[in-house]
Amino acid sequence: MLRSRIVGTGFAVPERVVTNDDFAKIMDTTDEWIRTRTGIQQRHWVTEGETGADLALAASRKALEMAGIAPRELDAIVYATSTPDHYAPGNGVFLQRLLGVQPIPAMDIHQACSGFIYSLSVADAWIRVGLFRRILVVGAEVQSTAMDVSTKGRNTAVIFADGAGAVVLAPSEREDQGLLAVDLHSDGAHAEMLWVDVPGCMYHPRISKEHIDAGRHFLSMDGKEVFRHAVTRMPESVRAVLGRVGATPADLSLLLPHQANLRISEMVQRELGLRDDQVYNNIQQYGNTTAATIPILLDECVRSGRVKAGDLLVMTAFGAGFSWGSVACRW
Ligand code: COA
């Protein structure tokens, strides 16, 4: 059976660093509160003029370079983002234009924090059925422009951040190597617990001064409910995807959990009975970059040698929708 495998990884974040103390100067918060509740020490935010597509381009170039593949050799782009540069079209086409490639398909997946997992599953299926061979899969977000940086928005502004990660997926020559199994779920019952209300096509007009005055264009979140669901759903999904390949948490070389909050990752780790060396986190440096967290984690692990040939890896995510899922892969 044909499988897909990751042959290149890369990531990019904006140069601008925003520290916890920077927030303490503009809202009622402290470095101590942010570190103890979220684990975050700093994050990267874009400056005006810097776009999500720019970040995606920088990450993609690194992934393509590692893969030894020229942009013109790509067959398709799958771009996970919940924060496209414009309302329409999606960001995949802007990345395609920046890469200067032929009119290959470029598709956006609007699945927030689990967007990269969903995108991997789509690209994997395209490769398995023989439709495309070389696919660029990107997770990229600019969340900072949806943040209310007054005290009213302090439960989200300190968490969400900007960044991009990319992988190149290609057919695997070996059946025991590459993406092994996928587990995907969603539950719209909780859609309003983590969302951006406007602009919305149900409103006439889609965004008004009243909406903006009420702050309905900012990302809003019921943090406690998100936390409660995340710490249940991620371990459930990790066990499910491992079960599909006949493995248990003890067999895992490395878990790459979506970086929502360090306390969530620690609870997921405890729930699965994993040792510290079986889990990698980097939210301390980057905050929650939504669809970009997993490819950023992966690239750091690949480049530092933390992922080795033959390792069993699981990537798992939970976020807006709610939607969640996992991918198991043999490196
Ligand atoms: N600084 C200081 N105080 C803050 C704050 C901040 N940045 N953000 C919130 N608070 C305050 C709240 O206003 C509240 O004050 P009150 O008791 O006077 O009303 C208090 O801290 C406790 O708020 P609560 O929401 O109950 O805190 P919490 O312990 O649940 O932590 C989160 C808040 C957001 C850190 C936490 O709920 C969380 O991480 N949830 C998951 C978020 C997440 O992962 N989102 C991404 C999903 S993909």
C-alpha cells in the first residue's frame, strides 16, 4: 500500500518579540500570572505590513530546501489557517503566487487549531490514491490582529500568537514508514466557546461600527470550557490513533501536542502516563500559534535530532469548533 511521508520541515515566526512584561504595561496582568497559568514567557507578533502568506513563504522555503525539492516540482498546496490575509480568497493562492509556481491546486483548510492535522490527512489521502505526489502542507496564522489588548481581552491576548510551519509530503518507498493512521472529530455544539463572530455573512453588512464598538471582531473564548474539553479529547484521540496501529502510549517515541497552554499539555501527558522525554513543548517561546504550533514543534525536533529514523510520532490537536484529531507516523 502506498503511504505518504514527511520529507522536509520548516518554520518561521515574525522578528518582533512580545514579552509578558510588555502586556503588563498595557493591561491588568503580570508576568507571573501568565507564566503560571499558561507557561508562556514570550511570543512573536507581526508588525504592520507583514502577512501570514509572508510567514508561510519563509517556512515553506525551509521545508522545500530540506526536502531537496524545487517549488516548481510541487503538485499541490494545502494551507491550514483560520486567519487568512483577506476574507476571500484563501491564503493558499497567495502562497502559490509568492512561490511563483504553476497553477497547481492550492486549498485552504479553515479548521483552527486542528487545521494542520486535518490538512495532513487530506494531503496523505491525495498521495495514497495517486492523485498528487509532492504536496506542501502549511499551518500559518496571524492571530495578533484579532486580539483585544485592553484588560477586557487579557484571557486571549496573552495566549495567541503568530507563526508558520510547513512540511513537504511525498510518497514513501517503504510500507512501514510515513503516515500510519489518522483520527478526526468535531462537535459544533461548542462553536461559540472559541470564535470570532464578525465579519459574518449572516449580518447586513458583514461588519458594522456597532460590531466593532462591541468588540465582536476580536477572538473570544470561554477558557475554562476549552481547557476541560481539551484535556479529555486529546488523550482520547491519541489512544485512538495509536490503537489503529496496534500501539499503546508506552510505545510512543514522541508526542507533539498542540500548544494551547502548557498546563493542558502537562495534563495530557499525565493522563497518557508519558515520561518527559516522550513529549515536546515550546509554547514558552511562541505562545499558541493555532494551526502553526504542530509544524513548528516538528521542525524544531527534526532539526535538533530529537526525531530519529524509526521513531513512532503522534501529533495531536484540539481547538475551535470544537474540532480535534491526531496523526500517527513512523519517521
Ligand atoms: N492576567 C491576569 N488575570 C487574568 C488574565 C490575565 N492575562 N486572564 C484572565 N485573568 C483573570 C480572569 O479575569 C479571572 O478573574 P476574576 O476571577 O476576577 O473573574 C481570573 O483570572 C481567573 O480566570 P479564569 O478564566 O477562571 O482562569 P483560568 O485559571 O481558567 O485561566 C486561561 C484562564 C485562559 C489561562 C485558561 O482558562 C486556559 O488556558 N484555557 C484554555 C485556553 C486555550 O488553550 N485556548 C486555546 C485553545 S486551542
